[in-house]
Amino acid sequence: MSFSVVQERQILMSIFAIVAKWILPMNDIIALIEKETGLAIDRKWRRRILTLLREKAAEKKFVSIPSYADFLHSSQGHNALLALIDSITVGETYFFRNQKSWKAFDEHILPRVFAQAQGNGRNIKIWSAGCSTGEEAYSIAISLSKHDLPLMEQGVSILATDINCRSLAKAEAGLYRDHSFRGGDPAVREKFFTRENDQYRIQNNIRKLVSFNRLNLNCSSDFPQEYHDVDVIFCRNVLMYFGTETCRNIVQKISACLAQDGYLVLGHVEGAMASRDVFTPVKCHGTFVYQKRTKPREKPVQCIKKDRKPVFQKERVCIPAQPCIHQEQTSQKSPYHKAFQCYLKEEYQTALDYFDACLSLEKRGSKELILQALIQLHLGQYAAVETCLAVVSARTVLTPEVYMVKALYQEALKDLISAVKEGRAAAFADRNFFAPQFYLALFSDRLGKRVQAKKYYANSLRNMEKDTDERIRLFVGAVSNELLRSICERRVQS
């Protein structure tokens, strides 16, 4: 089909009209939001923002998006901009999310923080940065109250901040539905909450330990003085939403707020964002926490051996490329599927109990045994993981998934070199496997091999499009592909 010059001009004018009406004003508003918050707005958020813009513009009686964009840029539109940001930055959280982090907090961090505070005769200060609707902050308070220590005499203060005013209002109210308690201990809800119809309100003795305030982590200045000299900072599943440079600046300011030997608690995929020049990774209870260094890390001297052989030379010969056992969809009625759903909700013990109730060890295939091993890894049952791997290895030739579990097992044992070896084996056995590329990137980051890490992050982006969603979820949990893609893209560009 051919067009005349006049027709082509009309088509181009129509395209330019669409760009002027929708795309340019939307990009202008997104740039304003990114400048205000530091968030990295991805494609999924753009669709959501466009819907919100239409709704907000209609509410304010604006006839077009461009006129609404001009309003948001004005001083009169600042409150409307904050309301728009509130609608975008709604965090997903619940009480005692990720049990391994809380076990590390209870059994490793708190005893050291209390001992140091008693020795120095000072108050204890803990900060939940990006607290959303308050579940994390109240979980901290509940953890403190479980210890047989004179908290009020000790002088404990819990600071909780978020950029979202509506989330903070809900946190202040301290009223929650069943969804906020999923995967937790029912005894916690019975002991520390009072039922009000179909909701539960936090008890006042816990509530008064927490102080909620609005704070933009992306603010240009340093954080206020009240957020300095903090013993523990929780900043979990927050940094992943920011751009690389913004993330680096936030971590730098957070580290300045920590007391000497203070601890930073991050989300599972955010560990690479804690600079090893400032923080020492501490492995405990199957997860990492990050302790502030008392002095800068000395740069290691790298020795290069001329006769050094490639680390993976031997494995290339001996590893058969076995078919992947997670390529087919699983029946939604199978014991595996039900245990898998519990696993995604971080209800690890429930998932394990379900396996024990429904399937004897003899009836569990490779797929079930791999899921079982991952569950036991999360629970810190390392001897059971070793037994599980021995069983699956004896039954069949090793698959890419088994190598990947072995990599995570070695990482849990603090043997990163062996973890890298097993991860490379998994990657070689299946070149479309997402998990080994992603974890090899994380391992390389921890080992200080930035160039190699970038290569693995780039491979992760490629394999995300090729691997099955089920197998990606198996090794990274409920983290969405959008978030994984955003993390990988930022690390490639950094």
C-alpha cells in the first residue's frame, strides 16, 4: 500500500498529536516523580501511572494530561504530587517476613547490641527505613519484648519511616487484617494484638515503642540527627526500587547513620548493594546481615599466576547436559504444587510438613526432593539438605537444578569458591537456566569481581526470557520478574 505525500503528512501529524497529548506529558510527570523519590520507574509502573494520571486528572477537573502535568509542577500542585506518589509507592509486607532475617536479628544481632549498649551506658536505637504500613517496625518491637530484658530501663527507641503518608497513617493506627499475619506464628497475634471485629490492633505497650515519621530516603541533604548513631537499620526490599546512583547515595547516607559496629539488614537480593568497603557480610542462620566496619577495608593484593588453569576446565568434560525437570507445568492438585505454594509464601515448615504428610521419601521424585532441599536450606537444616542431595544423586544423573541446589548449599556453608564451581556446573548443563547466572552474579559481586558480575547479570536478563516462570520462582521465591529485571539492568549499567 502506498500513500501520497499529503496522506503521509496527515499520518505523521496524527502520531505527533498522540505524542504531544500522552507520551511527552507522561514522561514529564515520571521524570518529576523520579526526581522527587529517586525511584526507577519501569515499564510496569508506567502503565499503572498512566491509569492513575487519568483518574487524578478527572478528580481535579483537568481536561487534559498536559494541563495536569503543569499543575503538578507548580507550587499549588505539590500536595497532589505527594498523593500521586502515595498511590504508586504501596509496599507489600507482613509480620516477620523472611524468618531467617528475624532469627539472625533475635539470636545474633540483639545480644551483641544489648551487650554493647549496657557496656556504654546508652540507649538502643533501631530504624525501620521504608516501613510501609508498619508490620516490620512492630515485628522489631515484638522481638525486643520477647527478650527477658528491662526494655524501658534500657531505653529502647524504634524509628520507622516511609515516603507514603497513607501507609504511615495505617501504621499509626496499628490495625491489621489476617493477610498481614500470613506464614507467622499464631501465638504472636494472640499475645500482642487485640481482636476488633475481623481485624487485630497492636497492643499499646508495643505501639508506644515505635515512632513513625515521613522521610524521603532520596532527600538531597543528610538524614536528620535523630537518625544518627543507630544500632540496627532495617532497609529490606527498598533499595531494589531505586536507580543505581540513587541506591549508592542512600547506602552511603545510611552507613553514616549507623553506630560503630552497627548492623544493616537488607532484602535477599539486595546484598550486592552493601559496599564491602563499608560493611562486613556476616553469615548467620542461612542469611547475611551487614556489620559496619570500624575502619576502611584494605585493598587485597592480587597475585596472578602464569600457569593458572581455568577453574572450570575439568567440569566441562564430565557434566552431561541433562533434560530440565522443571520445564513442564505441574498439576495444581499435586502435593508438589501445594508445597510449592507454601514455599512461595515463605511458609517453609508448613511446606515441609505437607510433604511429610502426603509423600514418603521413597515416593518423592527428583522434583520433590529438590524443592525439599531448598525448603530445608531456608530452615537452616543443612544436614538434612546433604541427605536429600545424596538421595537424589543416587537415583539419577545430576540435573542442572541439583547443581544449583548444591551451589546454594555451599554458599550457606560460607564456601563461595565451591558455590561458584557448582553454579558454573548448573549454567553449563543448561545455558537457558536463569538461577545460576543470577546467583553467579551475586557471588561475583561478593568476591569483588565486578566485571564478571556484570556479565552474569547480562546473561540473567537473557535467560529470564527463556526460562520457565516456575523454575525462576523455585530459586528466587516470590520476587517478580519485573523486579529481577530492574535489578539486573541497574547492575549491568552501574
